[in-house]
Amino acid sequence: ATSPLLAGGLATKTPARSQSTATQKTLRVAVVQMLVGSDKATNLKNAERLVNQACDGNADVVVLPEIWNSPYAVDQFRKHAEPIGHECGPSVSLLKTLAKERNVWIVGGSVPELSDDKVYNTSPIINSDGVLVEKHRKVHLFDIDVPGKIRFFESETLTGGDSATVTPLTEEHAL
């Protein structure tokens, strides 16, 4: 059975979840948690392993964590940033390949995106054909200053997005 997809036309491949039917309204979502370090290649290998594990569990959609390819630190975002769009860096390229190979939608949590010399905290959305159908740039950046305790300002490195993002997934669901 297949699930009709609104973005990118109708799906003709068997869904990742073998018991799915065109009339079934259940959407199986796998939310990935992972440890992230400073080595991007290791982060990508870990993400690949965890996406495959989620697909083995019959996920229809796999959601990765925020900034899964890089340490979550303002001094690391630019260093790990990559393009997301017509040209994609290694993180989104990996997700596109996995989505197509495993016939699953992937919400790429977020990765630092470099665009016009600005860095955004961007969530790529990839359909089961491996196509980047949308990206969402985080609008509300996290800035905190508790004197004597913590100071962390995403806005020192990141540029905020300017809109909400909704992407049709199936006739019954949107991301």
C-alpha cells in the first residue's frame, strides 16, 4: 500500500511502515536523541545509525535533535555551518540520501546553515524521495544572562528566521 503525499506528488514506493494503508490516519514518528561532539564526521555517522534504527522500527517520519551535527555552542555554529538549498553540505546531503534509501520523511532537527555570510539555526525537511521540500529557520533565538550563573546568547552568532513553516506530508498530516 502507499500513502499519498501532497508535497512532490503521489508516492509509489512502499512506506517504511509495512502495515500502512492509504486510509490509515496513524503517522509513526521516531524522535531521535543523540550525544553530539566536536567531530562532525562522527556526528554524521551516529545520526545515520540512529535514522536507520528508527526506520527499522517502521517510522514514517524521523525527527533529529536541534544542532545534531555540531556542538551547541555559539563559538561552534559558524565553524560547522553549511549551505542548505540548491546546494547542500554533508549533513543535509546525508539526510537526503537516507530519506530516499529508507523511504522515510526526515525532519533534520536543525543544523547551522550558512547563507549570505549569515548563520541560521535551520531545520531541513526532506521527503521520502530524498528531496529537500522545505527548511525552517529558528525565529526566536535563545538568549539568557543570569549574573554569576550563565550567559548564553544565540543572537551573538545566529540570525533569526522571519516566518513559520508548514509542510504538507499526507492528506491527514502536515509538519
